[in-house]
Amino acid sequence: MHYNKALSGLFLGLLGLATLADAAEPLENLPYAVAGGTPNLDLRLRYENVDQELGAGSAEQASAFTLRSRLGYSTGKWNGLDAQLEFENLTAIGQDDYNSTENSGMAAYPVVADPEGSELNQAWIRYAGPAKTTAKLGRQRLIFDNARFIGNVGWRQREQTYDALLLSNSFLPKLTFDYAYLGNVNSFRSFVIDGKPSTNRDIEGQLLHLSYDYAKSLKLSAYDYLLDFQPPLAPDSSPSADSQTWGLRASGNLPHGALSFSYALEYAQQSDYADSTGVVDADYQLIELGLEAKPAGIKLGYEKLGGDGSYAFQTPLATLHAFQGWADMFLVTPANGLQELYLSLSGKLEKVALMARWSQFSADAVDGDYGSELDLQATRPLGSQLTAGLKYAAYYGQDAAPVTGVSPIKGDVDKAWAWLEYKF
């Protein structure tokens, strides 16, 4: 792991002192705590098909049939200590006719960012200390708020986890403060670093997050995320540029009889940090309103990632698939920024959960249309531990040549998925 050695040594020293000071349970109880833990297994078998025009000499379709296996074990608690170890494997079944970002010779195919391989997905130790303070060290899953800025990319077959030290305190009622120091991002995909593909992204990152849960009607968050990639993977105008992002978020749910009204409001500002320059400067806005009358619901939203033609607001550690359409056309925000106006409908037909979403995309800095997208999904539980799902995304790009610098995307893109997932 690539976390800071000084911090890890200090943390382990504090654990030793705390264990000696508060040893309510004798040492001979430790084997029982370890053996009395809980195993976990997560198997996801998925087929993904992509149909898009990449240009002359490239394949228009990609097909990926993969099995993701995740096996882990969480110990019981001993004097406030517990730990988890989890391994993950991804195997392609049949021909891998897709660009996984790592399989050589497949660059002509559309990308399905699910590279094969085995890895240590999580390995952490946690201490629950006094004053409702916990410290967690190691490779771990991190998700803040709705994963718009910090997430685990749970949709992809390989999860994104972090080598980090996480400190959490909830001493004050309804208030939780989190601080995380990141030493490495164990990414879901490969990046070319020093001429070789690697899923590890060295970083010196600091995440500060404060949340206040007043009630279901109001949850407030304030955050400051400082990302310093080591070394910088790309120039200032790229999504891998070092940056500082601070913001405020308010969300809630207001029931009224058989109806329920929901809302989410958010604003963030992104600026230069560490090795970047003043070109890193953009803002983020979100307005979302929803109405639910079970089993049906509707949401209308507007999201803006600002841009000025040189730099646009980027979210390199987000669960990006959950935003700006499931076709993943905007994993990197275009330099002129991105505005999305969306409408989603949800419902349930017996045990089948249904969802449909329509999005219209446009530039922020200039008058330009990026296209639109239709997303459809149906999921159904098959017992208590098995789930089946179908999903479809259709992105409708521009047929005519776009305004220079406005839209990097032309033509249509279709993606379809079918999966089975088993968990215990």
C-alpha cells in the first residue's frame, strides 16, 4: 500500500497505547474475536454490449461477458479493534472483444473499463476510541454524500478503493466530522504511468467532510477536497490536474400524507492546488426536486459543471457512471463545461423496480448542444440474496459538425447490460 509511513506508524502506536490502557478484554479473548467474525461473498455475472462509431479502422461494437468475484472476512471486535480483508477477481468469459483499458491489441474496440485480474480490494484495521472517535487505516471503501466527488465506482466490475487513514468523530449530536488522508487510489481501470498500465494512482490527498443530520427533512454537508496527484498525470487543463474543491450541500425529504417531496441543492468551487496553476478555476451547481407517491416517483434536475474553454470542473474520484447518463459520454467534462437538464421516473410493478431517465446536454461557456440520452433499467430480486437486472442507455449525438471546441462527441452510442448478482 502507498499510504504515508509516518502517519501509519503514529496510528499503530496510538492503537497500541489505547489497547494497553483500555484492555477491558484479556489477550486470550483475541482469537475468539478474530474467529467470531463474518465472511462476505459477492458474485456478479454481467454481459455488456457497446455499439458506437469510433472512426475508420475501428470496430463499432464491443461485447464483454465477465464474472466479478469478491470474497472477504470481517473480524469481531476486541477492545475497540476490528479489521477486514477482502480479495477481488475479475475474469472475462469467452473472447474479450472490448478495450478493457489494459488488454493489449484491443484499442480499436469501444471501451468497457473492466480489466481482468486479481487484487486486494480492502485490507483495513479500525479502532473505536473515546468521544465517539474512530480511526481506520488501510485499503478501504470511501463514499461521501451521493458519491458525486468521492466514490467507489460500484457499477464497474472492479471497485475503486483507497489506501487511506480515515478519522471520524460524532461526539456532538447529529454532527459527523470525517478527515481522510489518501496515499493511493486503487482505481477500477488502468492508467498509463511511466509507460506501463497501472490501476494505482499515487496521490497526496486530504478530504474534509462535515455533515449535519437534523432529520429526514434536512441534511447539510460541507466539504473541502485537496487532491495532489504524485506525479501529476497530465497538464493543468486535464481531469487529472491537482485541485482544491470546497462546497455545500443540502438535501431532504418532506412527507405530506401519501406524498413525499424531496430536494437536493449543492454548490462547489474548484481552484488550483499543489502543482496546478490558476487555469484550474470552475464552479458546480445542482438543483433537484422530486415527488413520490408510492410506488411511483418523479424527479426534475439541473446540474452544471462550469467551464471557460480552457478548463472545466472535474471530478476524478467520483462514481461517474451515476451522473450525466449511463452511456458514460462525459467521464471527462468538456473544456466548455457541461449543463444537464434531466427528468427521471421510477416505479414498481410487483417485484420489478423500474426506472427511466431523459437528459439534455449542452455547453456552459458557449451556446452549443451536446446531444441527449435515454436511460432505462429494470431490476428484480430472486430471493433474498440474488438479484437480476437489465439496463439500456441510448445517447443521441449530433449529426452535424459541432461548434469548434464545444462537443467532442458526434454520432449515436448504444449500451446494454444484463446481470445476475449474488451476495451474502
